[in-house]
Amino acid sequence: MQAESHLSGFESRPAHLINFINKPLFLKNMISIIIPALNEEKYLPKLLENIKKQELNDYEVIVADFNSKDKTREIAKGFGCKIAKGGLPPEGRNNGAKKAKGNLLFFIDADSLLSKNFFNNTLNEIKKKSLDVGSCRTYPLSSNLIDQLYFWLFNLWIAATQFFYPNASGSCIFCKKSLHNKIRGFDEKIRLSEDMDYVKRASKYGKFGILKNAKAYTSVRRFEKEGRFQLGLKLFLSVVYRIIFGEIKTDIFKYKLGGKK
């Protein structure tokens, strides 16, 4: 009865008040940007400056710091970021999501950058395509032709398989928080390609897609550290392994979290 009286009172309000309440301001998504980090004092400031320049008002940035020994945490606090407990990427992203207030989560690596108007383009495309989870094409912060070729092949792969075998890079993943919670986030037992597993599981309950109008750029420090041929072979073999044996839950590929390079 009490609820009915409240509704009755609301219905008697002037029409212009009801129209005000129904304005998009009350429906607009808040984005929670989550960045796993370990000793990222070199790259993190560039990313945070890049985010500040985006045309975006309703957002928060959460840095999941894995006990960095450098100024990573100090830099994050200086930019007004929230700090979450870090770990390997799956754990860091999940801990960041637990602190998130937004209903749209955006995961990005600390050594990445975003194209101009990235979030406006992303939100418009999400709305137009009714997407629940997805990623974007990623390009190297390098003019090396081998790097360009690797990323071209990767972008071709994720675009070609998006409708039947979703794939994504941790340098750019967005997901509705309700869907993230439904699949219980990233699988923290996976040692490599947890980002691929994440979007594959999420796509079973929501619509997945690769954005056309938003781009991410990422460093090639891992290619430089491990060697382009060696890393390229490792990533190719990891794809084959997942197709034949399933998710990678051992450290067979010796893939470690980055930082400083």
C-alpha cells in the first residue's frame, strides 16, 4: 500500500518533471577504466595523460598495482586514480572490477594508448550494435615492418573470428559489469590468453564485437625483450594449444607480466 501511494504521488507530478527524470543524463553509462600494473612508471603517465585528453566525463580509473617497486602507485594517486590490489593480469583486472562503480568496464594494459575520441566512438558503436562485450583493433607503437605485420595478422584474426570464436587482447577489452559478474570475471587459474578465454565465455551470454571506429596502440617491449621471432612463435603455438587442449593453466610458455622495458 505504501509503495502504491508513492507511485500515485509520482504520477501526479507535472509532466515536465517526468521528462527531466527520463533525460539521458540518468541513463548514461559510467566507465570504469581498469589498468593492471607492475613497475609501470615509464608508461603509466603517458596512458593516464592520454585518457585525460579523451572527451569523457563520467569515468573513473583504477590501477591494480602488483606491489611495484618504482613510482607506479605514486603516479596513479597523483592522477586521482583508485588503487586496487594487483597480481597477475587476471587477478589484477578482477580486483579492479570489484572496486568499479561503473556499469561498463574497460580493461587496458599500462603500456597502451588510445585513439582520439576513443570512448565517444566506442560508446556510439556499442549502442549502435547493441554490444555487451568486445574489443578493438590494436596497433604497435613501432614503425618496424615485422611489428606491423604481426599486428596486422592479429587484427585480421580477431575480425575474422569475432562471430564464431571471439578473441581479444588485454590491451583493449570492454564488458558490461553485469556480464563480467555473471561469468565471474577473468579465470585466475589461466597463465596465458586469459583475455581470449574471458571474451569467449562472455560471448555465450552477451553480444560480442570488434569495434571499427576505435583503436588502441601498444608498446612492442615484449617483442624487443624476447625477440620477434621467438615471441611470434610462442603466441602462435599458444593459439594452437588452446584449440587442441583448452585453456593454458600451466607456465608452459613462460609468459611473464611486463614492466619498465
